[in-house]
Amino acid sequence: MTLGQIIEVVAVAMDIHAGKKEGELYQKLDEARGERMSQFIAIAQALETQI
């Protein structure tokens, strides 16, 4: 293998790793959005019963 090929393999591996991390981040953001939405709904329902 030449140095260029080794660099290409490392670059591909880094891209795959970055893509996986990005996917995990998006999943965490979706979970956080869901939690906030649930909290908002609970607060809205509580306020609705008070009115």
C-alpha cells in the first residue's frame, strides 16, 4: 500500500466514525425534543384543568 492509499483508508474510516457520531447526536436531539414536548403537554393539561 502506498501512503496515499493508507490516507484514503484512514479518511474513509474517519468519515464513517463521524457519520455514526452525527447519527447518535441526532437521536439524542430527537429524544430531547420528545421530552420537552411531553413536558409542554403535561403543563398545558395542568393549566387546562385549572381554568
